[in-house]
Amino acid sequence: MDINDLRSAVTVVSLALFLGVAAWTWQRSRKSDFDEAARLPFADEDQRGEQA
């Protein structure tokens, strides 16, 4: 086993990980969680405005 075999294995594992994360992200069941996370910065501003 030389360094090129190791590089190939790391490339394949990285691609599989990327595809797994992409599939997890695009699941319809995750949409509500991501929409809630997208509104978090605005919720923080609302809380600061009420406290000031």
C-alpha cells in the first residue's frame, strides 16, 4: 500500500461524507428545523430590543 492508495481512500470517504451531509440537508423532514434556525438571528435582535 503506497501513499496514492491512502489518498484515494481519503477521497472516497470524503465524497461519501459530503453526499451524506447533502442528503441529510435536503430531506423534507428537516425543513422546519432549518427554517427555525434561519430565524434565530432575528429572534436575538427582538430580545435585545425588548430589554433595552
